[in-house]
Amino acid sequence: MKAWLRSLLAASLLALALACGGMTDDGLDVPPPGATESDAADSQPSVLNIPMTITWPAMRESVDAGLPTPLYKETGRELAGRMEMNTTVKRDGDSRVFSRGDAMVIEVPTKVKVKVYRRKLNGDKGADLGTGSASLVVRVSSTPVIQDDWSMIGNTEITWRWTDSPSISIAGVDISLSDRLDDKIDAAMLEAAASVDAMMLEEAPLRTELEAIWADLGTARQLKRSPSVWVRFAPEALFSTNPEMAGTGMLVTIGARGILDASLSQRMNDAEATPLADRQPPASDSGARLHVPLKLAWDSLKSTLAQRLEGTVFETSGASATITEMVDLYPSGDSLAIGLKLSIETPAGQTDVTAWATGRLEIDSAGESLSISDFSYDAATGNAIIDSAHEALKGQVVSQLKELLTVPISDEIRTVESTFTEILSGVELSEGVVMSGEISQVRVNNIRLSDSFLILDVAVICDLSLSVTATGG
């Protein structure tokens, strides 16, 4: 961006220098410094709507963490007389996750192991009488709801069924396990469902990752080194739709509103950290609409322009003007003030003068070019020969105004577009959280002058998406 700004202001300043080439210090009013707008003026908030996919493996991590291990365990269960059994119900293999309607379903293969033994009269464990096993499938069904504090309530139900004959043979006698275990397993599954909901409340990927993203958004980031581009986003609000289940995972559209800031010349301070804001209703806008105030410091711009302008020569019949020094560049009200030291040469001799000029930056209705208009200068020098030379230079300036004061910026807009596209393509915001984006439009909507910066209000319209994947390997 710095290159086209240099081109714009260089062309404009050349025209202004020509226009005020006959000025001297005698009776010349210096434009008062200070922009109409304060540096602290509020920027227009950006609004983002980001479809977010929490993949099934990531959701399964939260559910798995909530399931007790083992699912059920009991020792010393009396069967008959002094015959007792120990029972363990635990997972047996990888779970399967899928959606059914509005619910996420996880099927967990489970094994029941039973050991039967005889209890001695003194209460000690006696001889083993036999062991047995049976299989069942545990089905965890959750219909998540997002609360105002971004916690996720799972509304979890756990059902189960035997998948083979739940019995054990001891000394030729078949003992049914279902008669002795069904009620116990039912009670254990109710506790397990409550445990899953508690774990989702505390550790669900949605809130955990949103907290990380929220805290990270305010960090200033350097998008490009040459030219230097820094950005930060100070979030004000987050909102979301209700979760929907799909083939890839749980879908939630996350929205954000906040101030997106950018600088073309220096690193910004990180935004002040704030707690994650409560959930708000979804925004009506679709996609992401970023309002990016690109800032270029006057000191940096002045230094760059001085290298380009100093030594520039303008000539007309019988006179010439050379820019020997760029004295100053600053905002004056809603205009630019430009101070140039010129060396004027005529047949009668050479004179050094300081020329001050002002002009307003404008953008055309299509947002494709910038120009300086309403510029003014004081041509009264008190020297007839210099005044005559100025009149000759003025005619040359007027004939070139249309070309000099209009600078196309379509190439620069495409550069911004490609820069943001590159940055938003597959960015890992935190472990397991990847953002992707596609820019549909970039345009400069407005130009502002502050005491420290030339500010270009750039609108970036794009589609963004987030994907939360499993982080456990």
C-alpha cells in the first residue's frame, strides 16, 4: 500500500509545488496544524459471520472424557449361599460417532466380565468357581444447546443393549447375568449421562476454543513485512446460531462484532484483554464485512516522499523551479498541508522560497482512484520577476491537472485482496482450530486525516469458516 500512496502524494505534491512556485516567505500564512478528526475517533465496527464445524472426533473427545472408566464396577454381589461375583463393565474398542436428526450419537462397544467365587465362613475370599463375559453396546445420544455463557448443555441420554447371551455356567448351572445386572447398568448409565453433560459443560470444544480465539483476537499481527502491514481485532460481541448436525460434525455459525484496526507503518499495541462476552442473537448480515482503517504515519510518509521529491526540477521558458527540501507534511483541518523549499531560477537570478499549499484528498464514486482537489496557494511574492515566472509555471500546472491529480488504485485493491486471501487461507488460530476465508470484494470507501495518520477506510467483504478438529493425536 505504501507504494501507491507515495505515487499519489508525489504526483499531487508536484502539481502543488508548481502551482505555488512563485511564493516567498513574505506575508505567507502557514496552514494551521491539526486534523479535524481526533486520532481516537471511533471506527466502524466489523461484522463477521463464520460457519464453524466441530468435527465428530473433537465432539467425541468431550464425550469420551465424560464417560466413567470403567462404566460400572461391583464386587461381592451375592448369588446364592456363599457364592458371590465381581462384575466389571468397561469399553472394548473404538466408538462410532454419527448424527441422527438433531442428535449426536456415539456407540461404544462394551464388555462385561464376571468372576464367581465362594466366600469362606470367616469372610475371606475363597476358591474361584468360574469366569464369564458378555458384550453390550452403549449408545450415547446428545442434543447440544448453547447457553448464554457459551457453555454447552448436552441433554445426554444413554441407552444400551446386550449383543450376546448374558449368562455364565457354574458347575453345570446356567446363571443369568441380565436378571442381576440390568438394573445396576441402568443406574450406572444415568450417572454416566450426567457425567458426560458435566464434562461438556466444563470442557466442550465450543466454549474452550471460543475463549482461546477471543483472547487471541486482540493480539496485533504483522500480515506482511514489505510493505509492513499490522492488524488487530478488538472483539465487542459474539453470537451464534443453534447447533445443527451434519455428516462432518456439529455445525454452528459463529458471529463477531468488533473494531478491526490496521497500520501500514508501525506495530500497534495489543487490544486490552476482556472476558468472553455472553452469547448474543445472530446478526442479520451474511458473510463477513470487515471495515479496516489502514493507517500510514505522517512522519513515515514524509520521509519516504522527501527521498522522491527532493531534487525534482520543473522548467518553463525562461524559468525553472527545483525542490531542494520537503519542509513538512501534516493535516490541517480536513486538508493536507505541504511545505516545500524551492529554488527559483530566472534570467535575473536565483531565489530560495518556502512554499505552503493545501488540498483535500478525495476518492471517486467507484472507489478506484484518489485525487487532490480544492488546493490553494499564495502567489504574492513581492518580486515582479518571480511573479512573472510563477505565472508561466502556473499555465503548465493547469494543463496537467487532470493527469496529475487522478491516481488509479485498482492494482492496489487487488494487492490488498490477495494479501488478505493469503492470510485467511488455512490459518491455524490455535491448536486444532483452522480458519479459512475467501475475499469477494475490497474497496476504499473513505479517506480520513488524523493528527498522526492518513487513514484509508477499506471495506473487505469475505466468507470465512472455522474448523475445530480433535487435538488428541
